[in-house]
Amino acid sequence: MTKVYLVKPGIEYKEEYLNMIEEWKSTGEEFTPWVLSFDASDFSALIKKLEKMSVGEGLEPEFVENSTYWLADDKKRILGAVNIRHRLNEDLLDRGGHIGYGIRPSERKKGYASELLRQALIIVKEMGMKRVLLTCDKENKGSAKTIVKNKGILESEGVYKGIAFQRYWIDLDN
């Protein structure tokens, strides 16, 4: 696996970010995390929007402060993204959790998701969180494996809009 880093979104990653988004669109898959679905036609505005969200500016009432990072390699190729919610509201406590992440389709099954989550957990711990919730669709065996590899403990399962999902907690004091 190539050495990778979590980076804050920035204009210097524009071309690679847009390449990742186009690749994702070509598969017809849903964007994960959800912030990848934001309009990137005005890239500077996208970066500003993500920055504002991290301090709670411009959020819809049902949203919480959240920070987005991109997973990049030494060549500044964007391999994935993670969105960290700074706190949980009722909906996120049920389904959504503190962390949502995804790897671009061509880079999956190479260990990047586990490394992305490992690095995200360092950031979360630095933010002062002691325990974080992650959820994934029950059928998404790869995501469940990634969460468990990062010390996730299955707490419960549920159903949302007809889709079974699982809730995992990770204790950051271990």
C-alpha cells in the first residue's frame, strides 16, 4: 500500500478531487461520505463551504459541525474522504455516527479504508472525543471489517428505510 495522509481540502487538490468524483459518478454508486455529493463546479466555494461547516456556519438545523478530510498519496492523488461529526444529534446517534468515510472505487480492497479510519480516529481523539460511533449497512462486509480492524465493537443492528444496518462503538482510551 502506498503511504497516504489525511489532508484538509484545498485548491491544490482540485484536479485530483474532480477526477475522483467523476470516477465515482461513472459507477452510479452513492457518494460516501455524503459531502462528496456537494457541487464542485465552483471549487473555491466548495472549499469555503467545507471550512464553514467545521465551525458550524451555514448548517441546516438538522446538521452538526463536521470536518472533512481527503485521503491523499505523495502524488496528491485523492483516494478517498472522511467526514467527522463533532457531536451527535438524535438522528446521528441512531444511524450515521461520528464518522463517515469512503474510498474511490478503483482503490478499494487495498487497505486504504482501514488506514483512513485509523488516521481519522487520531484526529477525533485530538478533538477530545473518548468514544465514537460508526454505522454501516449490514451487507457492507468491507466497511464492517474496517471498523472491527480499528477496534469497533458491534453494539446493535437496526433497519432504516428497509435496509439493515449495524452500529459499532470504538473506545479511544484503549
